[in-house]
Amino acid sequence: MDHLWHLFNGLLIALYGTIQSLPALAALGAVALMARTAERHLRPWFQAIGLLAFAAAMTSQPPVPILMAVVCAASWGAVRLDRFAPDQLRWRAATGIALYGLAAIAYAVYTHYLDSLTRTSWHYGLAAPGNALAMLDQGTGYVNLIGVIGLYVVLPLGILALLIQSLLVHKPLSRTATDTISVLTGERRREQASRPGF
């Protein structure tokens, strides 16, 4: 009976770990799908950005992993929908994901460092009197507030706004830009060929 109980606990731990890593895996998968259609020389960059997004989602506190997955999935969807300049949008979206991943990892490292410190270590490390410690605590609160607003609101909404703006800046096309250029140049050739003297 003890073996069954240990097996059940192990399965629960594995299930919890899998569920907890789903947003990170979704972010990695979305960037990998974007990389499949990228130019060959850019694929290593997309692989690095995908790993960065995965690491950021794994090391950050909720809701950053879910927001990272949403941003990556929205980027992949926008690139698939764009018929005007998908290569440019793919790279702009990837740089936005990279920026968000770097900010999330930096904030996770910062909060981990602060959690490892106590008021005593602040006091002895800085030899600061009580008023300076109060100001230091207040400054830490401001930095935390800025980090939370940036990671939860500003960066995700900024990237999503960039994607929407890129999709809506041109009227929707019925074909890709390359096909449109081919059609236009083909019609000009036919017009020139039908004129007298050609």
C-alpha cells in the first residue's frame, strides 16, 4: 500500500510540474512555429529567442508565464495573418518577445536577490542608520511597483499593440505582396505587348 501511495504522490508531482510548465512550452512552441518559415540565417536567432521565452516563463512568477505564452501565440498568429510583409513582422515580434523575456528574467533575478537579503544584512552591508533603511525599503517598493506594472501591463500590451498596428496599417490584401507585384508587372507586360509597334 505504501508503494501505491508513493507512486500516486509521484504522479501528482509530475502532473503538477507539467501543468506548471505548460505556458513555457506553449511560448517555446509558438516561437518555433514562427522560426519554421523564417529565413535560414535567422533561424538560430529565433531558436535563442524561443529558449529565452521558455526560461523567462519558467523562472517568473504568475501571471508572467501566461502572458508570455499569450504574447508568443499572438505573434505567431499575426505573422500568419499578415499578407503584406510577414518577414518584417516576424522579426519585430521576435524582438518584442526577446525584450519581454529579458525584462522578466532580470526582474526574477532582482526579486530573488532581494528575498535573500534581510534587514540585518542591509544594515551591516551599508552601515545605514534607521532613516536610510526606511528610505531603502521605500525605494525597493517603488522598483517592485515599476517592475510589476512593466511586466504585467506595459510590455505585453505594447507588443500586442505593435502586432495589431502592423496588421491594420495596410488594407487587408486578397493575396501576398509578392503575388500583387507579379500580377501588376504581368499586366504591364501584356499592355506593352498589345500596343502597336511591339
